[in-house]
Amino acid sequence: MKTIYVKDIARKTAGRLTGGKEISPRYVAVTVLFLCAMFVLGRAAARTLMEIRETMGQGVNQEAMPGADFQNGGLETTSAAGSQGGPETVQTSVLADSQNWGLGFGKSGEKPTGNATVAEMKQYNAYYMAEGEDKVLYLTFDCGFENGNTEPILDALKKHNAPATFFVVGHFLESAPDIVKRMVAEGHTVGNHTYHHPDMSQIADQVSFQKEMDAVQDKFREVTGVELSMYYRPPQGKYSTANLQMARDMGYATFFWSLAYVDWNKDAQPSHEEAFEKLCGRIHPGAIVLLHSTSQTNGEILDELLSKWEEMGYTFRPLSDFVDGADDGSTTAGRILQDEQNPMGDAPAS
């Protein structure tokens, strides 16, 4: 009886939807296939959108602490992934008031194009990849909060004798001081990711800008007893010309990146296969690699990833390569580079 009742309800419902017309099995099959196709296309479109956001720097650097809500602020930058003209249409001027850091990728293994040239960025003591074709990599990690993945990352780095720079926010310094001490003890560099992880491109005055930066310096000194390295990474990759100049005037070198992938969402981690595809397929000479220490995938694959990069002929270098001996005219008061204090930071040149 129950089966008949359900069928009767189904017929009545179908009758209302079709105006009383009989529905053929073929019609049902075609409808189901159409809906399945729309579902698949929708997932593909969502994946493509994520790829575009990744390439444009929107979403690769958005967490600072659990529950934080950061917006892109409507800022956009032209990139190869989001334009019809290909990599050659990428914006090549850093002089706009405010921007998101963005990249355009060409063939596998080739250097990407940034939304500013290496030379233009260097005017502000800012960098996103090394010049030349030497097969060296610069490993950087953004640390918003600790969720159990930073120590496996440190274990892999130690195994490969690979120096890295960890850009920390205030929450990380407060909640994971022992891990910060380990970073320093094992020869890594710790840089400034601001205390509260705001959109720094919206900060127009030097006093407010410096307050965010100094708070990290002070807390780091309190935790470790040494000075923070004068390396700065803008939260979410958002910057302005004024910000770059403010950081330079304070003695900071600003570091963006030339390789990253969507690893920041702890609730939607990429598979190992996806990670290797991106991080090996897009690797290039002189890359500054951005990874997030909150990523479970990164913690699980880093040992194997470093081995793969080594098999490809790459070696690992500290960010001090970019600033040592540079005549940038900026103040260097208080600069103490941890990668110069520990032999591990001085990995052999390629």
C-alpha cells in the first residue's frame, strides 16, 4: 500500500508540473542527464574561478587567526589568467594607488609575469623573485595561527637543511611562542606579517602603519630575546605605493611571491596530487614560494616536495640574498638577520 501511495503522490506532483501531460521515460532520462551536466559544469566553473583568484593573488594569503573575516575590498589587478590577451597584457606598473599582488603564468617552468616588473619593485626595496636563471628557491611560510602543521614543516626543512622565512602575525607569536623559538634556534628567518593582519593598503598614515609593524617587532623580541628580521609581507598581498615606501623608510624589505597555490583554507585542503601538480609544474628559477603553515597538505607533502625539487636541480637559499649588500638608501637601524646568525641560513650556493 505504501508503494502505491508514493507512486500516486509522484504522479499527482508530476501532473501539476506538466499540466497533466504524460511524462515519457525518455524525457525523464534527458532531464536527469541535463541536470548532471549542469552540476559538472558548475563545479568546473567554480574550479576555474578559484584558479583565477589564485593567480591574481586573491585568496592565497587570507588567514591570520581562527574565525577571522578578511575581504578582498574589491581590489583587482590584471593578469594573464583574467585577461584575453595573455601574459603580455599583464599590468607592468606598480604606481597605482593600491593593488592586489597578481601573477600571470606561461609555459611550465617559465618565470611568471607580475603586475609590476622586478626592476620597478626594487625601487621600493620590494621583491617577488630573483633575476637570472640559477635554479635556486626561496621558501616562505605565512603563519596566521598554529593548528599542528608547523612542526612537521620544520621537521622537513631540517631534514633537507633548507632555510625558510616565516612571516608571523601577533596571534601566532602569542599562541605558539615555543614554535617561534624553534624557528630561530634552527636557523630560519622570522619576518613581519603585521600584528592584526589588516588590509594595509587602506592605511594612509605612517603612524598607524608603523604601529602594526612595531607591535610584531616588540612581541618577537619579548618571545625570543633577539630582533626580528626586517622583512615584511603585506597581508593578503594587498599593497599601495605609499605602503611600500613606508616599509622602505622603516628599513624593511617587502617580499611578495612568484609561486603559490590555494592552500590557506583549512576546511578545503588540496589533494596531494593537486599540490604536486601546481608546485612542481609552476616552479621556476629564482622563485619565492609562498606556502601557509596552517595547511595540512603542506605538512604532509613537504618532505617529498623538497626531494622532488632537489631532483629537478634546485637548491634552497635565504631571503638575505636579496638584501645583503644592496644599496637601497633605506635605514638599517636595528636590522639583525637570523639567517646570518645561524649557519643553516647560509646554504651552499648552486
